[in-house]
Amino acid sequence: MSAFALKHDPYNLIIAGVGGQGNVMTSRTIGNMLSELGLFVTIGDTFGASQRGGSVMSHLRISVTACYSPQIPKGGAHMVVSMEPSETIRVLRDYGNPAVQVITNTRPLYPIAVIAGRASYPNSAKMEKWIGEISAKTWYLNATAEAMKIGPPALGNVIMAGALAGTGELPLQRDVFASIIATRYPPEQARQNLAAYDFGARYVAAAAI
Amino acid sequence: MSQLHRAQKGSRHLLMGNEAIVRGALEAGVNVAAGYPGTPSSEIIETLAELATELNLYVEWSVNEKVALEVAAAASFAGLNALAVMKQPGLNVAADFLMQLSATGTRGPMVLIAADDPGALSSVNEGESRPYAKLMEIPLLEPGDFQEAMDMTRWAFELSGAIGNVVLLRTVTRLSHASGNVVFHELPERESVAQFQYAAGGGPLLSLPVKARHEQQQEKLRQAVALFEDSPFNTYSGPDNPEALIITSSICTLYSREAVEILGLTERVGILKLGTTWPLPNKLVERHLARADKILIVEEVRPFLEDEIKALAAESAARIGIKSFYGKRQGLMSSVGEMNPDKVVQALSHVLGLPLPNTESPYEKRVTEIAIEGAPNREGTFCAGCPHRASFWSINTALSMDNRGGFVCGDIGCYSLAATPAGFTTIKTLHSMGSGTGIASGFGKLGQFGMDQPAIAVCGDSTFFHSVLPPLINAIHNQSNLILVVLDNDGTAMTGFQPHPGSPVNAMGGGVVKVDIPAICRALGAEVVLGDPFDVEGTRRTFLKMLERTGVQVLVLRQPCALSPEKKGKKAYDMAVDEQACLGASCGCNRLCTRVFSCPGLVWDEKANHSRIDEVMCTGCGVCASICPVGAIGMKEFA
């Protein structure tokens, strides 16, 4: 049994993005960090070929007491971490509520319908205004651009995980992250991961001041 | 590499459902495992294969699911612990053998895992495995959470050993591909020796004499039911006499518990969660049916459990009275798609006459409004740099130039997406594995009825071995006219690069001789041409020439998948759009590159009125350079 009290039980976290952005890895890392503390964690992922280039999201249910289902009830998200702005809005449409908090990457990945000219993608200012309007608290950051300063663009996910830790919403601990990363990557990649995590955490901490 | 075999008894882990199944099989002492890749089942064999050498297991990716079941059965016949794994459509492939196997029975414990995909999250259907248990007359187990995925897999071996027949364990995407906490039990330490005792002590494995064997098979089911009556995997939670009783199984267990909690009904509603779902343990179910008059059955897709329970309730009516049933038959819940907590909340509210939650809050209204513009539909597409996009571009343009209404019969793989604009809607039929070639073989014989449209079949390299050989031989033997395009991307790409008979390694990583696709086709008597899909011009010319000829022809288009380990993260070319050369909207091509070719590595910059490369998405395959009619897309080789 965990010694941590959660702000909500179950705490419902959604990690969203586009297939190929690394959602599954991020949700597993965050899930493992919380499970290590003795919390019950359920991760509902969607992945497979049909998700490649399509919308993907992982539902994390975090509880002190029980194993919850891999699907968050509609309108039931407490926190949304999204790697892509239009995916943020898509997730909020189904799982948002007036109290939801959001961390969103601002870097768009255009759907094929937009590339082909069958649909349009609103500009960043409009997207950010909307996301702000439908969430109680919002952090915007260009995680992709920041990741590319550290290493490959996929590190954007790690920046987002760090940002989530920075909000203090969940008991995410840097040393637990470091130990998980150390078992998974060679030293240079592990160093990049930690740098990305720290950037995200600092960014959110600075935004709070 | 998986660490599943290292962790000790009592340790707690966050595992994917498929990993929990693997640990359960290891705890049961599995010796041999075989399967064919298919979402959401693939990680089971993959993980076992990683551990094979260290734990002295034999694990293989078989050529198809029927052979996988046969390979696993051999291990059982020799007295070992055997496991076969497949997704539901694979069970259809294996069904012919399964019917014979269930009649002869097994020797060593043998478990068959079938992974269903309610809601078709990663499939072209949402077919069901549960009815197979009934059809084949074998026991059916359905884990309800992650711990049970492990515990029930372990117990499935025990059950099979006890009754001497194969046991079907059904999982679903939301269990196999979701993750949850699991506490481990002990791993066994034992030496296994294989010996097929076909004389004394065993006898040959035959389904003859049929009547006697069939009686024996049904006796095994009665033994299973006796064990089911006391199984710890069938549990009841709730008050002694609830206002309504939910009967559920599989992942719907968690949805049901959550719905009861959301509605605050833990003191009013009971949940009977069944882990052993066919044949039902009559006495146990009757005992619980007696608790309430209103029975809500929560399950995914078809009303399988509902039908079984209703039959049982009819038999017990004299003892337990007449019940009111709620489920799919009367239309309260849909027989299509997957379940979730909200659907159970709605159904349960209806059963108890509770008011439904408010129709639409101002928040919901606003967020729906915003999403119309702010969340443009994101349909699936081929990855940037995917060879399939290039292949279908060439096939599609050649078919248009040929102008006889030619079409492509599709097959199962990433390339199925060519039925959508991602592959220029080139695919016009899409059924099961190998069916594209079988259907094309049939179309190719319709000339005597005046049909003059060329019939094309496509298949992937893994699919070729799985089930394309018989229809290809059929086409040759029956002198059909067809072109089979083998989209060879160097592995079972869609499910995560599992090796297949055309690969230089097998599941356990051992080096093997590649089975050569062009050589097989030539030996069969087909005309064979090789090509590179990234050579768009050359492929189209070749294909046009093939369209002029008759008979059975095979075009093998070879280019590794963009996500293959050898390619991933490495760009072949540095791509750039010459902003002066690109004529933008005023070009006669009307933005061919983004409007039609639509690779995610290209974006249309509306303000600047030209295309540009998205440097994060682009893999530098160079194909778009040959699409642009004015040569505005340049490619530079990396030094």
C-alpha cells in the first residue's frame, strides 16, 4: 500500500499525441514511476498499425486502493498531457471538464486531410486561445523544438513527462525516473533523457512563478 | 530484454496484459510455444522468444496459426507443456486442426490463447473467439484483470493437464495491450523430457472411433465444469440480495465495478464476475441468479454469455423463478463495438430506473464547437518514407493509364490502408489473409463472361508465406490471369518486425536460410519480375508492360519498411523544396505532392504558396522528388 495521498482517487491522466510520437513509452515510464511507489496503476493504450499517424492516447488510472479500468469515463480527465495541439482539443472534447489541467506541446503535426487540402488547421494563436478556454490551467511549450536542442525530437515526450512532474500533481520523483532510464538506455541517451526531463520540470516551475 | 523470469515470488510489477500472460505460462512451466503475429497477441510469443535460450524453451513464429497449433500440439503429445498464441482471425485459420485436436485430446498440458479485438482497434473485424469454445467443445477461460491474466494462464495449464484436452484462454485488446499491477508467484524448477508414447501408456492420437471419442471429449467438459463450480476466478461482490445483479466477464469486469462505483450503488447492485465462461458452472450461476430478479449482462460484441445464462435460467426457472434480463437481445446495449464504463453506467441506470446524467453541459457544448474546427479528423496513413505509398502510387497510375478498369484485391497488412486515400483507394476488395490472391485467381477466370478488367492481387512478404501459396498455385494450375504484387518490406512489419520464413533469423534469433520468394514463384511456373518501389518511374513502366501480358505474373517490390531497425532514424537523402521552382497553386499539378501523394513528410505552406519539407517527419526516401512535375523537390545524398 502506498503512503501517498492523491489529489483525486483514481487520478485520471491522459497522455495524447500522434502515432509514432512515443506515447506508449511515455505512459509506461510515468506508470512505472508511480507503480514503484506502491500505487495501483492501470494504463489503457491504443497502439498497432491503425494508430500509425493517427490519434493515439493512453489513459492512466492511478489509485491508492484498487485497479481501475483501462478507460477513463467521459469527461473524467484530471490532467491531459498532449504532444500535439489538435490532439489536445480532441481529447478535451471527450474527456475534458471545467476543472481539467493541460500541458500541451505547441508544435502541430498536420493530419493528412490538412496536407491534402481537404481540411484546415487553425493557427497557433487560435489553438492556444481555445485550449486555454476549455481548461482550468494550461501550460504551453514547444517540446519538439526544445527536444531538438538536446537530441532527437522524440525527447519531446520526456520533456512533457518532466513538465508533468513539475506541476506537482502526482508523486513523480526524479530519482525514480533516473533509475528507470538507467536500466533502459546507454549513458549518453540516459543523460539526454535526464536533461529533457529537467528542462520540462524547470519550465513548469518557472511558469508557476 | 524481458526480465520477467528474474523477478521473485511476491514481487509486484506493472505489466502489460500480454506480459502477465507470459509470466503465467512461465510459472506453469511452459516448454514449447508457437504462434503467428497479430495485434493484440504478438508480445506473448515475442517475449517468450527472448527468454527461450536462457530457460531452455522452444519458441517459434510459425508460418501461420494452423501450423502454430500443430507445432504446439506435438509438444503436448510428447508430454510437454505447450502454448499456442494467435489473434482471433488466426483462430479461424487454425480451426480445422482444432476440431480434430479437441477430439483426440492432448497429453501434456496445452493452452490456446486467442486475442480478440472488440471495437476493431487494430483489426479489420471484431470477430469473436468465445463461440469456438462451444463449437470445439473445449473449456473457455476469460481473465478479468491483469493479475488474473497471469493467474488464469497458469491455471489453464493445470486444467488442461487435469482433463486431457486443450483449454482456450480468451483475452482482448484492452487487457493484452493495457498495463496493470501483478504480484508474482514461484517459477517451477524441473527437467522436462519429451517422449511420444504411441504404444503402451498412451496409444495413437486419433479421433476414431468417433462416437466413443466424442463421448470422452464431453466427459472432459463435465470434469472441467466440476472444477469451475469451485473456481476462485468466479467471484461475487455486493449485498446478499441486490436490487440488480450484473453478470460479466473479461475486461468488462473493471467497467462494471467502475459503473457501480460511479453511480454509488455498491449497496444495491451485485456483480457476479465469471472467469470460466464455457461451459458455465450451472450450480454456481443458479445460486447467484437466485439473488435478484433483474439481471444485467455486461459483455462485448455478441450476446454469448447472455445466451448461455438465459438457457441456464430457463432450466432453473422452477427453482429460482422468472427473471428479467437486460443486455443485448432487447437492444439495451449494442452488439457492436467495445464496452466502456459509460455504457455500463447508462445500462445500469436504465435497469434501476435512475435518471440519466444531464444531457449537455455548457462546457460540453463549447468544447464540441471548438473541436469541429480545432481537431480536424486525423485518418490513418502510411508513415513518411513508407515503401507502400510509392508502390501504390505506381500501381494506381499504371492502372489509370491502362484504362481498362483494373483493380487491386487487397490483403491483410499495413498495405490494407491502400483501400483509403492513403494508398489512393487502389484496393477494392479486402478480406482475410491470402484472400486477395484467391479472389484475383477467380476474377482472372471470368473472361469467358466478358470481363476484361485486369485483376491484381497484393500481399506482404509474411502474408505470402502465411496463405498466398495455395491460391497462387491454384491460379497457375487453373490458368488464370493475374498479377500478384509482393510488397516485400523485409519482415512482419505491421506487428513489429517479427521474422518470417523469408528472414535470415528465426524467432529465437538463430541464423537460418532465407526462403526465397521469387525463386518459389519461378519454380511454380509464374513469370517473376523484381523491382524497387522507390524507383517510381521504373516500377510504373514495368507494371504497364505486365498489364499487356496474360497468365500468372509476380512482381516483387522490395524495400525495407521505413520503421525497420536498419532504416529508423537514418535519412537516405536530404530533401528540400526549391521555393522558386515550385509554382504553388498556379501549377497545373494543383499541388500533386500534398493533395494526392500526401506524405506526412510534406506540408503545404499556404501563406508562402509552395510545398515544404517537414524535417521532423521526413525520412529522406526521395520518392516525392520523382512525383513533382516541375522538379521543384530536390534530393541531396548525405555525405
